[in-house]
Amino acid sequence: MTLIAIFFPFLSFFLRGRIITSIICLILQITLIGWIPAAIWAVISLQNARANKRNEKLIRALKVK
């Protein structure tokens, strides 16, 4: 998924269900200059989503005890 975020940033957002963000990212990456910020944005967003998912899992595990 990280490679998708680098090479096709808009697709990374689209596959995660963030349609409006995907459209904004696609508009940004239409230019070569905008491609780099779009790729960075997609990778950071992907890492944040993974961290949030991991934190939610840890919180649920703590609440069970």
C-alpha cells in the first residue's frame, strides 16, 4: 500500500474510502511539481491511519481487562 501511496497518491486515498481527499490529491498531482507533495501527503496519511488503527486496538485490549 505504501508503494501505491508513492506512485499513485490519489488511488491510496480512494482505496481507503476518502473520495473528496482523493479528488483534491488528483488535482494536486496533475502537475509534476505537485506530485511530490501529493505523494508525501499520501504516505503520511497512510502512516497516521495505521497508527490510529493500532492505537484503537491497544485501547480495546486495555478496556477488556
